[in-house]
Amino acid sequence: MTGEHTLDRAYKVPSLRNVAERAPYMNAGQFATLADVLDHYNRAPAAATGHSELRPLRLKAVELRQLEAFLRTLSGPVVAIEPAPARRSQ
């Protein structure tokens, strides 16, 4: 609708499928690796301008590595599965 501002500054969040294959990261491409993104959210630095709602995650180094490993498991080819043929009733 014209004149509505409900989606001003809204972002369409992409799927996490194949996230490890889609560098650079963030809306301006400012991070080269998943580890950089996780570090950013873990520290939650103050916004350069304006207000940030980020809060530090306070994850340990091992937890960050585990989270990155999990995100890497979301990569793989998209496989189309043929539906099973319908069974005939006797």
C-alpha cells in the first residue's frame, strides 16, 4: 500500500541453507567468514551510529567452533525427490 511505513528499513532474512557457501556476510558484505560473523554477534559491539539491540552472546571459543560446524552442516545440494507412484487398489 502506498503511504504505509510498516516495512521501512526491513530486511528479508535469507535461509541458512548453504550459508557456508555464501560469503561475504551481512547486509554490506563486511565479514569474510562465518567465524567473523559469529565473533561479531558474540561481542555485540556498539553501533557506529544510532541504536543497536544486539546483546553479547558470551559464547566460549569451543561453543563458537561448534556453532560454526553446525552451520556448515546446512550445506549441500538440493535434491529433488520423485513422489512414489500411486498404488492401485485391488
